[in-house]
Amino acid sequence: MQFIDLERQYRVIEDDVKRRMNNVLETQHYIMGPEVLEMEKKLADFVGRKYCLSCASGTDALVIPLMAYGLTKKDAVFVPSFTFFASAESVNLAGGTPIFVDIDEYYNMNPDSLEKAINKTLEEGKLIPRGIIPVDLFGQSADYDAILPIAEKYGLFVLEDAAQGFGGNIRGKRNGSFGDVSATSFFPAKPLGCYGDGGAIFTDDEKLYKLMTSIRVHGQGNDKYDNVRMGLNGRMDTLQAAVILSKLEVFEKELIERNRVADSYRRHLEGVFELPKVQEGFYSSWAQFTMRAKDSEQRDEIIAKMKKKNIPIMVYYPIPLHEQTAYSSENHDKESLRFGSEVAKRVFSVPMHPYLEENEIVAICDALKDIVGA
Ligand SMILES: *Cc1c(COP(=O)(O)O)cnc(C)c1O
């Protein structure tokens, strides 16, 4: 069994992907070909933003807007402690300093913890609060109803990390449209993935969009060889855009299927583990279906025994960011990051993709129940 079965998806879209990729091969516009612009337009319409700027990865989609904000080491950017490394790494790459914030029961940034961290930073006076990176972890939007007013109150920018959240929404307002600017990833395993690395940035801010367009290509000015600022080679290639165009055709249907799979897991595993909760009015794109075992021993047992049954189990994430070696030299308010550290010991994720069939879900759930004696 595959954790994310990209082959089944490929069989569904095969003809269309081949046709679109072949068209790129026949016309040789490998960089910034017409498919890139067509995709950007469709993605902007999909999320409901004025501008979409595609780029080379989800990491670049975070780094480019942060470079546009012109961070220095004294600038603090608030990031949840429980997320993929790139959510915070991007801040360092852009020259700023990440400050970690605890998560809530939805695995997303805890708004109370955020406000406490902002106030603590202000009191200490060493760093200047500049921005917030809420993450739509596992497919569910962060709590923007609570976070956006805090950003407003303290005058901070909000960069939404929607790398896992593309396709999710809050009362119909889609992920990729929250805050000042949003980043997503098209890494193959994400809800909307290409066949390599890719990403996209969304904003309604024309000035920011123009600045990011320049940063995407070596800080380009009016002319290709006129460089007015530092930038990078951050373009997404045309073949990958062709793949995204193809996958967009089936994406809405896949979201419904992902929710079908999540509902089914929920029905079969009710009362057995701590299941993922979805906030009222939120719609998840279910990048992952993540639950909590009783303790780390039970989780180890589950992983080992499921492996024997050939069912892959993944742990997202075993080490919170403030406990990562790369951040070990910094001072963290560990006590305030307790919940993320605690869940990191117990979380595990089961296979999740739109093509998972009911009999497979039942087999996975039966195996899990068998292991824990439920
Ligand atoms: C995957 C991911 C990224 C980085 O995306 P890449 O395309 O792999 O660079 C950033 N943030 C989160 C939350 C992610 O899951």
C-alpha cells in the first residue's frame, strides 16, 4: 500500500498530462512558457486573489515575500513550533529571526500563545515584531478569525503558509487568500502537486507583487541585465505548470474524495485515538490525516506492527522546530511551547489520498484497532 498513491491519480489524468507536457516539448518554451501564465491566472481565480506568482518551490514561495519585506536580524517573525522546517527556515534565509509560538488542538498556531510571544518580544526589547507566518497544517486553515485582528493590533504582516492547505477554506474563503500574502507548495505529495518542485505566491497587493516578480528573477529591473536588488532564480518551469493545469481539472473532485476518506477514518476510529478536529465552518484539504496515540510507546508499536502488515505510517512531525539542532543555539521559551512538544511524541498519520477505497480504509482501521486491542 502507498501512503500517497500518485500512480492511481496518474492513471486518471494520464492522457491529459501527456498531451499538455507533449505540447511543451513541441514548442520548447521551457522557462516562462504560456502554460505558466495560464496556470497563474487559474490559480489566482481559484483562491480568489488578484495576483499569483508561481515559483520554484514552496520554500521559495515563503522566502520571496519575506525578502520583499526586507527583514534584518532584529526583525521577529512569529512561526508555529509544530510545522515543517521550511516555515521557519525561510525567515532565517530572508535575514530575519523566527520566534516560535505554540499550537492549538487543531495543530495550528495558538492565537493566545501568539499574542503572549508578541508581548514578551516587545517587553524584552531586543527584537522588533514584524510579521506572522500562520501555517494551514495538514490542510486546515489556521485560525485567521483570531490571528488577523492580532496582526492588525500590533501592525504586523501576515504571510500564510498554505503549503499543505491548498484547497481548504473557511466559510468558502479559500486558503491562499488569507493575510497580506500567501505561499503554497506543489511538491508531489501536497494536496495539489506537480511532478517535481514548484510553488506559488498569492497577494492582492500590486506593489508587493511587482517587487516579488523582480526578486523571483535575480532582482531584475527594467531590463533582463539590469539588476536593482538581490533576488534569486525562483521560477517554476513550464513542464511543471502543464502538470498543475492538468491536475486542476480534477482537483475539486479530489477534495471531495479526500473528505470522504477523512469521514470514513473518523467513523471507524472514533474513540480509539485522538482524532483530528476540524473547526466549525472550516473545510480541510486533508493533506494528512493525523491522530494521537496514547503515548510514544504506543506510537512506536503502531509504526512497527503496521510496517509488518505493509501499511505505511508516517510521523508529521517527530521534532518541533525549537528542538531542532539547527535552532538549538537560540533561547526558546520552552515552557510556552509545551503542547507542540507533547503532541510531537504521539502523532502519527495514516495513508491519505483521494483514491483510497473503502475496503482499504477498513483494512487500515482494523489493523490499527487490532494493535491497540480496541
Ligand atoms: C512542504 C512545506 C513547505 C515547503 O514546500 P517545498 O515545496 O517542499 O519547498 C513549507 N511549509 C510547509 C508547512 C510544508 O508542508
